[in-house]
Amino acid sequence: MRRLLDVIILSAVIGGGAYLAYTHPAQVRHLMRLAQDTVAPCSSPRTYSLIAVDPRFDISTSTVLSNLKQAEEIWEEPSGKDLFEYKPEGGEVSVALVYDERQQATDKLSSLGIRIDESKATYDSLRAKYDDLSIEVEQDKATYERSVAAYEEREAAYNAEVRKWNREGGAPPAEYAKLNAEKVALEDDLRDIRAMESRLNRDIDTLNALATRLNQLIVQLNLNVDQYNQTGARSGEFEEGLYEVKSGIATITIYEFASDAKLIRVLAHEFGHALGMDHVGDAAAIMYKINKGTSLTATDADAAELNRVCRLK
């Protein structure tokens, strides 16, 4: 009887596990990985899948996959282990490139020939550009609003004159010619206003891009200054990438990169977090809290943190 009961209980456990594996595969994989990392960390490769690349990044899927492979190698070479493995679907970690105002700012400033690096000199230069452009935008906005008000007043007078002559059965030839001339003048004014509006919107876009980058530099350089406001955009800490686990589902989301090298570094950084690595104090390291280095090789500080997590030494 006892043996039968044990068999029933074991069958229930196995059946329940199989059901969970079928209904919640990602969560089950994550739990199994946690258990494995406790006993034998880095003993088998973590699988990852590339699930989305926003076309606005103007980068091909094949290039992203190549960059992911290079990001893998940053950790695999010093460890001598196969730590990551690409899987077209169903990987333990889902990787996505999500386009928002961060990359938009990078693209906008790049199109204007504005070079960005993580230095106080860059911050001061961008701040001066922001301040000058902010004044220019306010002046242009005031001019635009005056032009719109004058146009609306002139248009109202024209419409009133047209209605008057319509009530009287039509305008004499001379008045009709005046009305046509006024109509053409109004159309010219409207074209000028629309061109003015377009320039103003472009400058506001540039202002927002500068604000986004300034806010990034404020965080990166740990400056004790207020962050810049952005029209229609969120402010706060600038994140190029993010590794997170929610409800047992692991994801890496990339928001911004200025070059392939920067993308490889941020991918490697988030791969490091996926392994369980923490930030290190070396500003040149892959695992430094800010992506300010240029090397695609793990530093001694990176290697020490990798050794700690994988128990290599």
C-alpha cells in the first residue's frame, strides 16, 4: 500500500512538472538555470534569441547577430568556456532592440555632425548649444505666434469682404481684382508660416535631442545639476540597455547605440548581468555602470568579477 502511495505521489509530481514545463516553459527554464548556477555556475551555455529589431535603427538582423556573437566572445575568451549560444527561437534570454527618444536623440545629433563622448568638455559644449538654441527657439516661437495672429486677422478681413460682395451679388471688376490679389498674398503668407513652423519644429527636435544627451551626461558624470526638460519626452536616467527578469522571463532590451562598438559593449554588459555579474569600479571595464569605454576586451576588473561568478579560480 505504501509503495502504491509513493508511486501515485511521484506520478503526480512528474505530471505537475510536465504540465508546468508545457504551460510556462520560459519560467521553468529560468528556475532550472537558477538551480544549475547554484551548484555549477557557467557549466553550460545560456541560450538567447533575437526577437525584435526596430527598423528605425537602420541595422540588419545579420549585423546584430554578428555583434551578439562578438559580445559573447568578450566573456568566453577569458573564461575558456562556452557561456552563450544563439537559438533562433525559445532561448533563455530574449534580446530586443527598441527604438525610442534615446536613439532618436543620437540619430538627430549625428545628422547635425555633433560628436558625443562621455566628458565634461562635451557636456559644456552641448550645454552652450542648448542654451543658445533655447533662446533662438523662444524668439522664433514669438515671431511665429505674431505671424499667425496677423495672418488670422488679415484672413478674417478678407473673408468678411468676400461675404459682403457676395451679399451684393458680386464685386465690381476693380474690387474683384483686389480680392484676388489679397487671396494670393494670403496664400504666400500661409506658405511662409508653414515654413516657419517646420523650422521651429526641427529646432525643437534638436533641443529635445540635446536635452536627452545632456541628461545622459549628467548621470554619467555624476554632475550636481538639474536635468533638462524635454517637450513630449520622459526624463530620468539614460539607459542604453537593460537586463531584467520579470515573472521568470529574462530579457535584454537595447535602447541606444552610436556605433557597432558601442552596441557590442552594451550587449556584453547585459550578457554579464545575465551571468550574474555586478558592476565594477574600473571606468574602462565592460561591467562599469556606464558605457564609457572603447575597448572590446574584458579588463582585469571584468575578469575578476567573471571569475567570482563562474568560480573559475
